[in-house]
Amino acid sequence: MSSSWVSIIPFLVVIPIAIKTKQVLPGLIAGLLTGSYLLKPTFVGGLEKMVQFLVKGLIDPKNIKILVFLYAFSGLISMIKLSGGIRGFVEEASSRIQTKKGALFLTYASTIGTFAAPSFRFVTIAPIMRALLKKVKMSTQELGFVIETTATPIIVLIPIATAFVGYMTSIVDISLKNEKLSGDPYSLFIQSIPYNFFSFVMIIVGVYLSFFHHSKSTEESDPDHVGDKEDDDWHNCDPAVGKELPNKPWNLIIPLILIVSLTLLLTWWDGYKKSGGFIKAFISADVMDAMLIALLFTSIFTFLFLRIQRMKTGELLNGFIFGGNELMSVIVLLAVVWGLSSVTEELGFSAFVTKYAGWIPASVIVPLLFLFGCAVSYFIGSAWGTWGILMPLGVSMAGVAGVSLPLVIGAVFASGTFGAFASPLSDDTNTIARILNLSVIKYARYKLKPALIAAGITAVLYGVTVFFF
């Protein structure tokens, strides 16, 4: 099917259903099923076609590596939690910090070791800040806001050893394939990082609130009232810091140092074998392979390291599997995104965009794409889902308008970051609210205004930047 309006029907199905259900997966599945029946409109033909598309994505060697990486990554984090690594780190840090500046400095400095995933960062740093809330003398809502600005907005800018990297690179890869464009998806991801303007704006806002803004505690989140009751004990705020766990900070620190060091070393070595030199080595390396090998080595090392501490084999294996299963929703999401991408490609979506979207001024494509993505991500509460839905559209539009590809990719990633930060449905919002004992709705309403201001600034920046690229 070539350049037919029918090719946009899956997207017209995906977005309304995702917004209506406030879940991205039902919309993606509905879009995939709709596209499959458009290609093979018989009673079982559409289902057969859908299975073919799902299998096609799952058997791709690159995709398999990404799925293994995501599962093993979450499994490693689970073993660290189970061994008391996070609880030990929180106990050690909270006992040493005595001032507001020290607490806030720790919030930012700890990003170096806890950038693996937003949820991992929250259960590591938020309990520390809750334990130090009276010393910090900030409203609980404002403290949550500051912590969040050091999570997803920063993590999406880090190109190695995070839960996002494999997924983000994969989304770029399938979008390039749809457009039949050549290019290394990881290199494009690196090039897009400076254009994730929303992240940079939110980081600046977080720094301002941390060090230059004097807050007044609100009635519903008065730090003087935190810690007075037994159920306000920070040990109860998340299972990862429970009193029943051992107190062993090195079970967190050693695996994190190992995985980051190995990732850098193996990335350099892989590239060095291909091109030599130091800088060229990092440019030409297969980073996904290096990250996967570093992760698997670290997981095996951590397992043996914890066995030496007399943790039971069954307990560790169950913890690893439990952790990996926690990310199954993301793995399923990614599989459906791959399938939907194949459907739209076969329906001729790229050709349709090329044929009928040329009238849109290049100067407005990137700002409008960002703002549309912000709306979608806010209502579905998922950065992952927003990236999966919008990246193929963004890359197609970039080709039509002749706009810089890294700029468009950065705008799509920025729009998903907005939803993860601002939406009351996002995991980030709900995790912080649970740990800091906040009302989800009140907390989401509190941070919506600065997030909208940041989004407005970001849209203007995209509008200006288009003229230079």
C-alpha cells in the first residue's frame, strides 16, 4: 500500500484510546490490530498478520539484545535492593548529613551513582531526604520537585548504563528503517542530547529552587510534622529501605562502580579494535553490545559477591527474576511498538507523510511536535509510550521538511520527559508521592505550573533553533 490515507488510521486509533484509558499499551495494541486487519481483512487474517509483526520484531538480533539488557538491568537492581545495598546507603548518608546545603548537595552529587533508572534513584535518594526533612527546611512538595528534577530530566541525557538507553536507541532505529534512512541510531541519540531542551530547563529550575529560593511550608506538607508519628518513619516508605533488610552500602556502591567502569572500558575496546585512537574508538564502538556485556558480567559478579556474604542462591535468583519481571510491561510495550512500526511501514505511512505534509512550514514542525507530544505524554503518563508513538512520525516529518534529524529526535524525547515529570499518571509522580507521603493530585498540581512554563520556554527554543538548522 503506498501513500494512502489509510496508513494514518493506526495512529488515529492509538492516541485517543491511550488518552481515554490513560494507559499506552491498549492504544498500541489496538493500533497494531487495526493496521494488521487493514493489510489482511479476513476473520483470522488480521490476527495472523499481527503475530507475524510481533515475531518479526522479537527475533531481530538487535532487539533481543535490548530485551535481555532491560530484563537483566532490572534484575541486578533487585538483587542490590534485596542485599540491603540501598538501605545501607541511605542509613550511611542520612547519618552524615547535618545541614540543608549538605543534603541538597548530596541530592545532586548522588546522581553520579544512581542514574540507572528514575525508580532506582527515587528509592535511593528520596528516603534520605525524608529522613533529613527537618534539617532541609523545605516543603515536602518542593523537596519532591527538586528530587524529580535530578531524575528523569537528567537520566535521559546520560548515554550509557541507564534503563532508557536501549529503548531510546531502538525507537530511533526502527524510525530510521521505516524511512529507509542510513545512520547509526546510537550516534543520532548522542547528537540529540543537546536538543532535549526541556530537561535542561527543568534542571535549571531545580537548582534555583534548591539553592536560591526560600520556600514556605504548605499546611498539607509541613516538614515539622514529618517524623512525629511512627508510620512516618522513613524505613516504611519503600520496601528497598525496610528495617528487615541488612545494612550494607557497599552492596550498592561496588556493583555501580563496576558496571559504569566496564561499560566505558568495553566501549573503548570495541571501538579501538575497529578504528584505533581514543576519541574515534568511542565513536565507532557498538555501545549496546558493550553495555550488555558489562551488565551481564556485573550481574554475575554481584551474585557471587552476595553468595560470599552467605545470601541464599534461591533468594538471589528469585530476587533477580522478580526484578526482571517488574520491567516486563516495558518489554511488552517495546515489542508492540516494533510491531506497530512494521504495520505503518507496510501501509505506506512514510510515503503518505512525504506526499501530503510538505505544506507545513519547517519553522513550526519541531515546536508543534514537541507540544503535541507533551499533551499526549501528560494524558497517558508515559515517556516510553510517547517516544514509541511519536518517533516514527517525527523522523518522517523531519525528512519532509528538511529539518535536522537530531533536533527532531531531541524534541520527541523532550516531550516524553515532560509527561514523565508533570503527569499525575506517571510512575515518577506516584513513586515520589508515595515515598514522601504526599497526595498525588496535590503534588501533581503543584509542579504543573513550573513544568508548563518550562515547556513554553522549550517550545520557543525549538522555534528559534529551527532557523539555524
